[in-house]
Amino acid sequence: MKSPAEILLGGLFIALALALPVAFHLVGLGSAFLPMFFPIILSGYLLQLRISLVVGLVSPLISALLTGMPPFYPPIAFIMMAEGVVLVALPYLLYQNLRMNLWLSLVLTIIGERLVLLLSIIIISKWLRLPGVVLGLSSLVKGLPGIILIFLTIPPLVLKLREKIAASPFLNQG
């Protein structure tokens, strides 16, 4: 896929990463379903690394600036930026570069993201003088509905979108 088409898709993924959390919160589903992560993960599976890194880094930042979610204090926005890097880098490296099985790459990606979350919360909780392990474990458990939804939706979406991209004369000019 050529860069202008990937930039367009990157912009679409950023827009989705901004809109999905708002939509989830409007219907009372909140952050437990990790709505921002879906387009971020998809960008890691479908786009070049440099474009997907932009998606993973700027989506939480722009959302925090526009909506206040995720908050800058406590520094959840910055934790989510670190998670975003993992959520795009691992699918890109494992699935796109190393041609690892989609499911295995997704399992390793989620494990990597959860480790970043846990370590970030433990570090930040020491700074805020809060019980880090308890906060970290509760954050991991809180995201379980979203992780289940990720495993149900991301693999079929990746396969279908790759098929559509390959068939599109605009998106597949290379």
C-alpha cells in the first residue's frame, strides 16, 4: 500500500479512536471495553510502522485534549500513549514482519500491553503514594471485557480489511 492511502487510513483510525470511546461512554459502557484500542490495534496490523505509531501515540493525546478522557492527571493519557506504542509495534513486528500467526501475535500483543499497563501503574502509584499492586491488578481486571471483545473482533476484522485493501485499486497501488 502506498503512503498517501496509508496516511488516509491512519487518519481514519485516529478518528475512530476518538469517536469510539465517546460512543461507548454515551451508552454507559465506559472504559472497561477499551474502545480506543480497537482502531489502534488495527492500525498495527494494517499500516506501516511509522504511520501506526502516530495513531497509537496521538490518539490518547488528542482525546485527552478534546474530551478530557483519558485524563492527564492522574497520567492515564501518558500510560495509554505507551500502551498505544505496544499495541501498534507488536502487531507490526510479529504479524506483518515475522508473519506470525494472527492469533498468537494478538495474544502476545495483549500480554505486552497489559505488562506496560501494570508496570506504569506500579511506577506512577509510587509517585502518587498509592497501593501500586492493588491498582495495577484492578486495572488489569477492569479491562477484561475489552480484551474478550478484542479477541472476538480484531482477527476477523484484520482478515476482512486486508482482503478489502488488497482488492482496492486506491489502497493497493504498490
